[in-house]
Amino acid sequence: MGFNEVVGNTRVKKVLQLALQRNRIPNSLLFSGPKGVGKSILAHVLARAVNCEREKDDACEKCPTCVAIAGGRLPDVWDIAPDGQTIKVEQMRSMRQAAYLRPMVGKKRVFIIDEADKMNEEASNTVLKTLEEPPLFSLIILVTSNAHLLLPTIKSRCQILNFSPVAREEIKRVLVEKGYTEERARIISLAVRGNLEGALTLNWDEVQRRRQEAWLIFRSFLGKGEASLFLKTYAFAQRNLVRTDFEKTLEFLASFCRDLILIKENGEPSFLLNPDLREEIESVKSEWSLEKAWDCLRRIEQAIFGLNKNLNMSLLVGSFYSLIGEETHV
């Protein structure tokens, strides 16, 4: 896999390839962004590209070095991940010792530290010492979805590359290429909020169940129904899994609002995000004003933003329901 085969984040790929062309790849990089957007995949592509025997700014995937790295058989490329709940100091000490040695086979030693935010205090300090005295023959890539948990001094010594969620259309294209129907690919792309890796592992029946629950909530906004109990279930649950489920539900609610707005504006039906629910959405359009639909969409987006900022789940859900649920029942 070369840069062109990595889905999304074109800007990041261009930055890395330009640095390779100019032979100016920094000694330390921080790949920061949401889960499932290809940060680790791109880190491994970069590991191959800096060691490739044929290409200057990409991985050829054919030379012995590229093949060995892809197969996890090159001793100069290290994958470091949490040992249990944390990345321990012993792992970082081993990395530090190896970082100052000349590569055994390739052009550079590459250390990819996945979930770098899980380094314990001693491990973080060991990495910091390494970054303060950058090794000549090594490239250190820290990968994280929670850059705010890293020491500021670590971040200040890295070139930070911020990754974005993968666009829905790109996720849909990948799913269609893997055999999904257009309709299923479109619906799944709504549920994952730019997480391509998540889209590839989602169970279709689970997606449909979640969307149906979201539709019941959306429908209940027009009158008393099951939304109160359903949202209270979220409000009193703190687990990350429930937080993720709530975000998926919000994504579906937002898609219903967008479709409703499109229908009320007499938009092109081919742009509907939920084409199979067109009749159901048509049936409620008279009960919603255009202004109310836009306001509902805005509040849903605010709730999603709050989830991404790790705001208190109970307060967030309570606030969301008081603004949306109760208001629509008046």
C-alpha cells in the first residue's frame, strides 16, 4: 500500500510526500486525529517510504525492504502498543537504546508508538529525553486520538499532523468496492462519522436496529412517545460504548433532519441520505416547520460537538432532551 491507496486526509499525505521529496522528514512526528481515519496505516506507509529502495517519495511495495516491512519482518521498524492498560517505561527504554543505533538493514529506524496517550509518566519522560536529543538515524511517530493527554513538552518537540474524519462519500465508495449495495453503503457511512475502520467492521443488522431506534426518537419529537425513556437510558450511562451508541443515534437524527429539510425545500430526491424512508419522512413534513427542522439539526450538531469534547454524558443528554424533546411536545 502506497500513499494513494490510503483513503482520505489528502493534505497530510501531500505534506509527507513533499517532505520525502526534499529529504526533510522530521525526526519526530505526531499523528493526531479521530479513531479509524488511517493514522496507523499512514504511519506504516511512511515507514516503508523512508526505507524504500526504488522510490523517493512513496513505497513501491515490491523491493525487499518494502515487502519485509509490510510483513513485519524488518528489524528496523518497531511497532509499540500499550502493554495492558499503559505503555510502560521498559518499552520506551528499549526504544531509546535502539534509536541511537545505526539501522541494521534499512535507511532509517522507525518507531511507531500507537495510542501514545497511554504512556505512563515514566514512559513519557523517557520519550521526552529521546526527543530532546533527536537520534540521527531514527524516525519516531506518535499516534493518538487524544493528543491533549500528551505532555506539552512532547508535543512541542514533534511536527504535528492533524487528521480529519474520512468523508462520507469516500467511505461509501470503499464499501461499494467491497460489495455493499449503494443504499447500505450510504446508511453505514452515516453511522460512523468519518471512521472508515469502524465502517468496515459494522454489523448491518446492528446498524439497522440503531437507525430504527433513532427514527422512533425522531418521530416522538412530534408528540409524547418513547424518546424520554430512551434518552434517559443514555443520560445515566457513562460507559464509552454507550457514549459511542448515542453519537451514532445523533448522526441518524441529523440525517433525518437533513432529509426533511431537503423534502420541504423540494430538493433533488437523489440527495436523500435515507432514500428508503422517503415516504415516512414525507408523512411528517406537515408537522414540522422549516425553521423548526433547521433548529433541530443545529441542536443535534451541538450535542455531537459536546460528545467530541468529552462533556459530561448525563448533563449533555439531559440538556439535549430538554431543548429538543420537551420543546417539540409543547
